[in-house]
Amino acid sequence: AQGPPRPLLPLGLGTSHCTGTPAPTSTPCNDKTITRPFSPLSLFNGSEVAVKRFLPNSHLSTVIIRDNTSVQRIQEIKVNHLEETRIKRSHFYEHLKKKFLSDQQKKISRWKKESDKFGKILELINQRTKNLAIASASLTMRKSQEGSQKTIPKKEATMMFEK
């Protein structure tokens, strides 16, 4: 009865190509010798080597690591998407803000033009009203003077105008 199969170690860390068992420098494989130097620092940085030493020799650790890296990649994609959405939203907000302000300025300028136009019309009406008031006042004054001249003798009327 065989025991449980030995976990395969990654190549290049002093393992046999055929069996995956640890080998110091060379092992026979189908009548061929494969020589691989044991140099973990050339493949990994120091922290990865330390993590590899303390992990159990099973595929579960590699599955967990790959799952963590895929989850991290998905999180990075989501964060990038959220950042792009935030940037787009801020650009859209700025666009709406500029549009709103330009619309308000257009309204104000239009209202000012209308106000100036109606102000000129009101000034014309006011001038005409004053002219009509002056004309009607002078007309009533003439009528009153004509009526008073009929009752006043000519000598007194001429004296009034000479004064």
C-alpha cells in the first residue's frame, strides 16, 4: 500500500522534474540527468521565500494564494472602475455647473435687455405725459386768460402783460 502522494514542488527549487521530490543538484529522469541549481533568491524576493518556507507542502496553499491574488485583482479592477466613475461624475458635475451658470448669465442679460427696453418705453411715455400735461396746462391757462380778458378791460389787461 502506497501512502498519500507527495506534493509537487515548483521546478527550479531543487526538485526532480519527474517526481517532484527534493533533489540537491541533479536527479536521473528516464535515463537523463537534469541539473538545476538551488537558488531560491534568484526566483523570489526575500519575503516570498519566507512565506514559501512556512507554508505547508500541499496544493491548498497555492490554491489559496492564487485565489487571494485573483480576489485582489478583482478588487483592483473594482477600485479602478469606482475611481473612473468618480472622475466621470466630477467632470459631469463641473459640466452641469458651467452650463447652469452660463444659462443664468444668459437669463440675466436677457432680463437686463428687456428691462432697458421697457425702461426706454416708460421714459418716452413719461416724457409724452409731461408734454401733454404742460400742453394741457398751457391750454387751460390760455383759456382762463382769454376768459379773464373778456371780463377785464383792455387797459388792465395790457398792464398785466407789461408787468
